[in-house]
Amino acid sequence: MFFLITVLILTGIAGCHHYKNVQKQPNTVKKQDIPVQAIDTSSYVPFTRDLFNRIKAYNIDVRRVQFFIDQKLVLTRYIDLNKAEVTSGVVKFMNGKYINEVVIPANTPCVCDSVDYDGLRISFDRSGNQFKFINNKYSPDYFIFSGTNWKDGGCDVFYDKAIYRATCGSCSSAADIKLTVRQSDIDNTQKKSKVLPGRKID
């Protein structure tokens, strides 16, 4: 799990009395050191409708396929620290407001929880939160991130019982975020599916 689960209060407006009270809170989780590993992005390929059909033809349960996302997904929402309960992500003080931010880096592993007629329900942890990746007339080839109230490349999604604004941290629109799979997994699947047991003389 590559979520950055931590709570940080960034120094914002020094003269804000409310901010000073929040800054004095003792229960601050320190940022964990995460080793940086080189990722070979060439080993990932987009998960397409053609691949989905081939998996079905091989009688493979798509819920057993290891998926990834090809771009950085960022979820944000404005919060009132006196009222809201923050269960995940980072709390930042920006432009005079507190923002709860959840970051899902590119190539984060995820799984399919269910299959809809127009896409897949994808989760990144066992919290019950799901995201819809659609494969319909708007994206006939790929399975792309979806949401509501689209504007300026961002959309609304439901996460942790609240509405978050979803944007792409490494591209211009959240709609550009696609599901991917490892090329080696696809090759192994095809090879295993083509193995014949042979036949003996009766």
C-alpha cells in the first residue's frame, strides 16, 4: 500500500489564532521515510477492452488480476478541523484554508472489486472505498478514471464518507488516468492458457 498516511499541519499564517491552537496539538504523526525505488514504466501496458475480452475468453476472473494506475491521483477536500475527523491523508494549510489531501502515486497496485456493464470498480485498500474506471463511448478502448461535476480536469468522487475533488498530479486531467497491468502478467496468462495436457492412446 503506497498511500501516504500521515497528518501534517503546515505553517501558514503566523498571525492566525485558530492556526496556532491547531499547531499546538501533540498528536502529530511524523512523516515516514519511504525508500525511493526506480520503476520501470515500460513493463506496464494499458488495460484495454481487448485484454478484458481475452481474459474472459480464458475464463479468468478479472477480480484476480493485479491492476495499477498510470498517473498520480490526488484527492482533496476543504475541512474544518474543529468539526471534521481526518482518517487518512495529509492536512495542509493553503490559501487560508485547511485541506485534507490523499495521494495515490502512479503505479500503485489496485484490484477490481466488481464489474459493471460500463467499467470496473477499483479499490486501493480494504477500507471499502472504490473508484469507477469506465470503458464506454467516452473511452471505448481504455478503462479511465471517472467522477461527477467535471471542471478544469477535475471531478468529484466519494471517498471516506465525504466528497473529494479528484485531480491528476502528473497530467492535465483525471480522465487521463488509466488502468494498467504488467506485461509479464499478461504474457504468463496467455502462456498458461495455451498449455495442452496431451493425449494418450486408449
